[in-house]
Amino acid sequence: MIHKTIGYISTICLVLCGLPELYDGIKTGQVGASWGLLGLWFAGEVFGLLYTIPLKKIPLILNYALNTFIVGAVLCVKYGLL
């Protein structure tokens, strides 16, 4: 039980850490993160999601799925699509 709670707390923290960059990017139209960081972050999230889906570990799936969405949105801001 405690491990599942820790997993969900980790998921919440990791998802929330990308939101300030997304918020600032949408507000200012600029993203301070480098292309390298964003590209590796996105790739890591996608591959992590693909790895965890068969494991059926819900906290990890939520973490990777939500972070893939957030970094994808940050990339859209960086490209000028949002």
C-alpha cells in the first residue's frame, strides 16, 4: 500500500514540474529550455510509456502519459504552434 502511495506522489510531483515551463511558454510565447533537453525529455517519456504499458503500473503509466502531453505542448510552444 505504501509503495503505491509513494508512486502516486512521485507521479504528481513529476507531472507538476513541467507545468511552470508550459505556463511561462504559453504566457510569453517563448520557451527557455534547449532543443536538446526538450527532445531527450520527449523521447524519454515516450519510451518510458511504451515500456510501462505492458507492466500495467498505473502510477508510471500516468506519469509518462501526462509528461508526454506536457513536453509535447512545450515543444508546440517552442515551434510557435501554441
